[in-house]
Amino acid sequence: MLQAKGGPVYCGPCIKRRDGQPTTVVRRPVGRALYAHKDSHRQTVKAGEIMSGSSQLNTIAMGVLSAALFAFGGKTLIEVLSKDNHAAKPGYVLPVAKVAAIGGAAAPAGFSFAKVADLLPKVSADAGEEGFKKCAACHTNTKGGDNKVGPNLWNVIGRPVGQSAGFAYSDAVKAKGGTWTWETLAAYLNDPRGNIPGNKMAFAGLTDPTDLAEMLAYLRKLGDKPADFPSK
């Protein structure tokens, strides 16, 4: 309670101001009326606190409920999308080539030595010599020639596999064994990595039967005595 000197008594909480002037004047209550007046203010403040606390609880409850709905709804959506994706079948499955075991002489699927053997007497060895130019960076083609990245290829047809003097063959080639016959050499040149997995030659291979036959016809010339063509 505030009391103006020589004037009426004002109740602070009850004063509503307009342009700095009190619009409600409450004279000083006395006796029980004083206590009742004060108590009315306490009840008003308490009710306001209760309403404020209730509003905060409602806000918290709404936040928890929203989070729960978001989590549940998000999980359900992910499960639905995942089921749809797993159910879909790919439009095309890339084929996977099978690799022959180390030491095996099996040629890749689709290779036909019979077709190459049939072409050998008909193709040009000169065309094979032209193709050999891309092999010259790694191999020599002269009698007594040095080994380079790859072994010297003189007398290669009919030579034991992995037996060129002075060349350090890979374990894969040494494990293959056997002899470089027309057929084994053709299968190797068709797909070096597939025919002898683990060998060191980086050449991709000659997949065209005519190109392969021309290369073999040229390698036949690299010898003291040209090997006979394979019999049909």
C-alpha cells in the first residue's frame, strides 16, 4: 500500500495508469477488510503462477509428443522405403568372368583354337609382324637377343614354358609347366591374365581369331626351323 501525503491511500497493485495518472483509487482498507484486500492480491498472483506453470507443462508435453510422433513416423517411412528397395530386382546383372586356376591351361569361354588353327595357313605373317611392334617394347625377336621386361621369343614355339635362359619368370608361369605348343600359346595370347593368373605380362590379349592367327604365324618365323602348322 502506498499513501500520498495528506491525501487518499492508493493500493499499488490496484492502480492502472494512463498518461502517468492513477485511474483507480482504492482507499486504505482497515481491519479485516485490509487483510482481505491483501489476500485477494495473493490469490491473484498465485493463480497467475499456477496458470504459467500449467502452460509450461503443456508446452513440454507437446514437445515430447511431437518428438515421439516424428521418431515413430520416420522409422516407419524408412522401413517402407527399405522394403520397396529390397523387393526391386536389378534391370541388368553384369556377367562375372571365371578365372582359371594357376597352372591350368583352360582358355576363356568363347575361345576356339580350332578356328585359329584353320586360319593359320591362310593368314599373313607380315601382318603379324606389324602387330608385333607393340610387343617389341618388352620382347626381342632375334636369335640370342636379350631378355627385356619379357623373355626373348626366338624359338618360342616348342620351347618349355618358363625356360628362357636368364629370365626371371613369375611363380605362376613356372608352375604352369608343359610346352608352348600351338594350342597352349594361342590360349595364352588370347587372354594372358585369365590363362595364367598371377603372371607378370601386362598385355591384354588378342581376342580376334584373325589377329591371333597372324601373330602366331609371325612367331613361327622366329626360329631356327619353322614349326609345322597344327594338323586339323
